[in-house]
Amino acid sequence: MVRLFTMLFLTGILKNNIMKITYFKDTDTLLVNFNNNEITDTRDLNENVLIETDKNGNLVSMTIEHAQQQVEIANFSFNHVEKQVG
């Protein structure tokens, strides 16, 4: 079975890793990967949201089930603000 998904790539956000946001329409699941670190722990924040961390406790990814009930997927935006000098 082929999974239908939308993938957005945001580059250069965290330590030159690629941040990926993937929405799986067939399961209404949103997966946010913040970096490519090895996952060592998974925790449930609630019945619809789980987070995965690396060996240092840093956030690696977040999964949101029933995503359309949890977040506004259709209006996603991204802003990268450079440090202001002044």
C-alpha cells in the first residue's frame, strides 16, 4: 500500500541537520523530525502526542495522532529570524 503524504523540508535549523515535517493523510498523523540523532527514549505526552529523545535528552521527533483535531495543518508557516544587530 502506498502512503500519501506531504513533506516539507526546513534546512539549517538545528546544527545543520534537516528538520522534516511529514503529514500522513491516510492516518491523519503529523511527524516532526527535528534532527537525525539516534532515538533512545519515547514518551507519551498524552494519548495523541509522543516525543522521542536522544541519549542526552534532546528532542529528536514528535508524533501527533489525529493531527487535524490537534493542530491547524492547512495553515502551516515557517519564519527564520536572523539575529538583529543594534
